[in-house]
Amino acid sequence: MSDPLPLPGPALALLELDSIARGYVVADAVVKRAPVTLAMAEAVTPGKYLLLFSGGVAEVQESFQEGLEVAGRTLLDKLLLPMAADGLVAGLQGRFPGTFGESVGIVETHTVAAALLCADTALKRAEVVLERLQLARGIGGKGVFVLAGELHMVEAALEGAAAAVEPHLLLTTEIIQRPSPELRGRVL
């Protein structure tokens, strides 16, 4: 992610639509329903519209329900996290620790909502850190993230991530034990 996202509340919600025009309408309805902060409201390849917002738990839940109703059949995927993991919020804001452990785990999903749910679950399940998060831009609307930590922790995190979403939303999980310095410097 390039620009830090404003995420002032403990709750996060994401609506992923297959209509850009309807996305504008949903964004308007969400912010009119309750006081929430739009962290992302934009069209992304391949013609999807992403709407990420945050705020207090009750407000986000209320706006989320409104967004679901207005989105209707254009809704591709959705996510409501009343208490997002701290590491996920930091990653969405572009803050990564840069302290790779002995192993890294990579998760790739078909939707942004699935990636965020997998990352949140992984971070809550095991002692790992989020080292990279790429959502939609430049990757055909997919989500990819990288976790780091001790091998057994990365394995547990990936297991949790994979179990958090429907199988058709998860493209793959991969583990690299002791990644080379070249890989860490250039790719990760």
C-alpha cells in the first residue's frame, strides 16, 4: 500500500463490489448512515470498487448493514472486523516492522476482503508479524500478504488463515524457511 490509510476506530469494514457506479452510491450511503471514516473508496482493476471504512464498533456495524443493502447483487465480498488486529491496522497504514523471522508465510486470495480476514485471523492465532500487504492494485484485484516468525508460528498462522475463508476464495498459502538475504532485500 502506498498511502497511509486513516483508520481512527477499532472496527473495520470492507465492501467489495463489481460495479464502480454502484460503489459511489454505496460509499455515500455508508457515510450518511453513521459517523465512519472512509479509509479507501476507489475503483481497482479488474473493474471492482473497494470501500474500506472504520470507526466505533456500533457505527461501523450500522454503516456496514446499510452498505450491504444498497450494494445488493453487485456485492462480491464483504468483511466486518469489530476489533481488527493491531498488526493489520498498522499494515493498512503502511507500517511494517521489517524484522523477518526464520520463516515467512505468503497468502494469496481472490478478493481483498478474504485477504484482510486471513491476515487478521493469522495475526490473532500465532506470534507472527505482518511484513507486507498488497491489496488489489497491480494484482488484478487479489490480496497478498507476507507474515514472518518462527516456523511453527508461521505454520499455525497459515493454517488459521486458510480455515478463515471459503476454499474458493483462497488461492494459495506458501512457506519459505530461512529466506535468502537476496529475496528479503528485493522481493519481500
